[in-house]
Amino acid sequence: MSESVSVRCPVCRREHLYAVPSYPCECGAPVRPPVDRHGAPTAVAHQVWDESWVAVECAVCGRRADWPQPELGCGCGALLRIPVAGDTCPDTEPDGDPPAPPRRAFQPITIRTARDAVTAAALYLRWLGYQDIRRADQRPPSGIGLAARGLLAQVDPTVRPASPRDVECLWLTAMTESAHCVYFSLAGYTTEARTRADSLGVPLFVLDLTGTPQPVNGLADELGAAGG
């Protein structure tokens, strides 16, 4: 059963009932950010990627992972950041990785907003084995760029199918960083974009509204089967 907390907007003083989201740990247990019931929400003036995530420890297996910072949109237009209890700053990369357990089925989140699309792609990359996911240093011409060790990803949440130029820009940026690359799109790809991706070696995924990345080309099939 979902946990709910009462939240008052600091701008208009309107009361809301916020349902704390649940996310799937790699062990299969549900993980919820520990919302501070006594803390006051703050209105977000500017979204900062590093402040949009909190590190939460799974109560079952003890694994610590980054999940989206609890936020709520008020009817007055303010975006409210819900305070989280305890030490929840995102972890730095550990010196050594623990042994990897058998990989469970990917558990998606429903896509309702552009941010949900980025979160779904980040969760999928983490499921593939990339743990140090962050906002890419270089902003792509369209969409949002994500980066991990040895990987550059582009998430396009627009309603326009990705073009050959979009694929080429991602590939060129990845080449300059000596990294592999992968493309996620909500609206799919033009035929020319698919052909160009195959020639450049770029895996293509379409994000359906359930938040599950669907492979578009053989390279994406191979990536999903082999993991990161």
C-alpha cells in the first residue's frame, strides 16, 4: 500500500496529499525515499540534475542506489521539492563493486512527463549495469544527455521522430569522448535515422508509455541481452 504524506505549498498555502513513489531495487524489493514528515517543502526555481536524485538504501538487501528526488506540482504552478530524511546525498563511486546478483526483469515506471522519460532511460541503463549515471557534460541539440563510464546516452522526449542528424550528433560527441552511445526516443526514428544508426553502430530504443525501452535495431537487441 502506498505511503502518503500531507504537503503544504509554501507559495499558495494549499494542502496536498502526496503519495510517496516506490521504485524496484535490483533484489526485487520495493524502495521508497524516506520522506521527512516534519520537514517543509521548498519551491524549486531552477531544476538542477544533481539535486534531482537522492541515495536510498534498500531495507532488504542493503544496496544503496540513486532514485528521483520526491517532487510535487502544485495547482498554483510551483514545483515543490519534498524533504527526505537522513543522509541521502548521491554516493560517489566505490573503490570496488560488490559481486553482481542474477539480473531480474526490468521494472519500468510509467511515463507521463519528459522527466519521467529521462528517469526511465536512466533506470534502464542502471539495469544494464551502468551505475554512475549522471547528466552529460555536453547538452545535445535535442533532448537530454546522460553519461556513465564509457557510455553516452541521449533521451529525446519530444513528439518528433529522431533524424539522421540527431543520431550523427550523438555519435560524434561519443567519439570525442571515446565512449559508446545509445539513443532513447519517445516518438521513434525516421527510416533514414535507422539506416544511419546501423552504419554508425548506434543502438536505438523507443520508450513506450509504460517506461519500457523497446529495441529498434539489432544493436539495441544485443545491448539489452548482454547488459552494460
